[in-house]
Amino acid sequence: MKLKALLFALALMPLAFAAWQSVAAMAIMISVLILAALYAVAIGVGSEELKALSKDEFYQLLVLVLMMVVLLGTDGILNSISQNSALTQGQPTLQDAAIASLADTQQALSDDLGIIANSDRAIAKQASQADSCTLAGGGYSVSACGGFTMLGTPFSLAGSIIGYAIAEVASVKTLVDLSKQFALSLFLPIGIILRTFKFSRGAGSFLIAFGISAFLLAPAGIIFVDMLNEQFLASPYAADYAGEPSTISADCEPGVPWGGLNENNAIGAYKDLKEDLRKYLMIVLLKATLGPVVALLLFIGGLRALMSLFGTEVDVSIIARFI
């Protein structure tokens, strides 16, 4: 039995890498054959109830075919929008455009994290300096760079925030990539077959809605936020938010204990970090936070709406809380 199940799974493996349209058509054909066999059995045994059940399920299958046609048209419209957008950079589909956008965001965040790390290293090196003086057998040591230690906390917080943003973007990128590869080629055909019968219609509707939402709405949220970002950058108020942040550096004289020089250098480094804060906010808050949040909200909202459209009410709050 296990060997048969393994052979069946291996036979279905190529379907996971096929176009979702052909896989969905194959699943619908399998459902039609199952219903035809069921109707033939009903004729053979003379069961009117079984005939009525077969006809009812066939009508449900026709409705599902119409929904798949609508899905095909919607997919084409969304892909046309993404291909005409400057954000896609010549990507062929909406999913490829979202993955490319998330990859660019992830790379930009990694670069910003490197800038923060280099700045923190340079400031920490200055803060650790000390000087000493020996005269007539006696001496003293002095460290006049203690004011630079105040920059350790903001650099640590900035590094933590960017690290969390990188993890968030990587997670959504993985979700979109997996949905592109498997959502419609795996969940959709299984859902179509399960929806053929009344006792498994709820599970089938859930799988169909999950596949469609993950395939279309999650990447659409990323592209939508990218369009908003492009409009914001084109406004006259975005000058301070554009551009790359710079590495913060400052000089400290450890042998100068009197006030003025070193304090002003430390304050100047802090002001430089403050000036670059808006450039970090552009990528961290808008692209790395708002984009994934909108994508997940569209995914959950679309999942509930599609399940209602397919005639099944399932509580998806558990998925929402998990996300």
C-alpha cells in the first residue's frame, strides 16, 4: 500500500511544475469523469437519488468552471498591469515582479545594516580611546571620549529594527515564491476535486480560495505599495527621504579632557545619524513593513471573500493570528 502511494505521489510530481491552467483543466476533467462514472452507476442500479445527486454536483462543477474562467481573466488583467508598471523591470508576471521587488528591498536593507554596523564600529573605536602621561616617576591616564558611548544605544536599536525588517521581507518573499510555484499547481487541483462532492466541498473551497489568494493577492499587495512609494518619491516632499544613508564617523582626542572639542564631535555624529534617519525610514517603514502588511491583509481578506463566494464559511481568524 505504501509503495502504491509513493508511486502515485511520484506520478503527480510533474504536475507541481506545470502551468496552473493545464493542471486546473486536468482536475476538472477528472471531476467530470468521476461524476460520469457516478451517474452511470446510478443508471445501472436505478437510483433516482443518486442521479439527482450527480446532476446537482455537475451543476456545481459548471459554476466552478465559470469561476476558473473569471480567475483566468483576472490573472491576465493583473499581469498586464504589472507588466506596464515601471516597478516590474521587465518581469513577465505579477509574481515575478513582487519577488524582484522584495529581493531589491532585502538587498537595500542588507546594505543599510552594513552601514549601521560600520558606523557603530567606527564610533566604538573612538569611544574606547585613552591617553596617558608620565612625568618624574608619576603619571596619569585620561579618557576624554566617554561622550561617544551615548551613540551605542541608537546604533543598537537601528540594527535591531533593520534586522527584523530583513526577516519580515524574507518571510513574505518566501511566501510569494512558494505560492508562485505550488499554490495553483497543488492546492487548486486538489481543491477542485474535493469540491466535486458535497461532503468535502468545504475543504475544497478552502484550498481553492487559499491558492488563488496566495497566488494573486499577496504579490498584488507588494506591487500596490511599490506604486504608492513611486508616487511619494515623485512628490516635492520626498527629497529628504531619497538617497542612500552615509557611514557616520567622528574624531576624538583622548588627551583633551576639557569640554568643547570632543563633546561637539559626539553631538555632530549624533546629528549626522539623525539627518539620515528619514532615508532609513523610507525603506524600513514603507517598503519593508507596509508592503508585507498590505500583502498579508489582502491575502486574508481575499481568502475570506473567495470562500464566501464558493459558498463556504470557515473561520480564518486562526490564520490571521498566526500571520
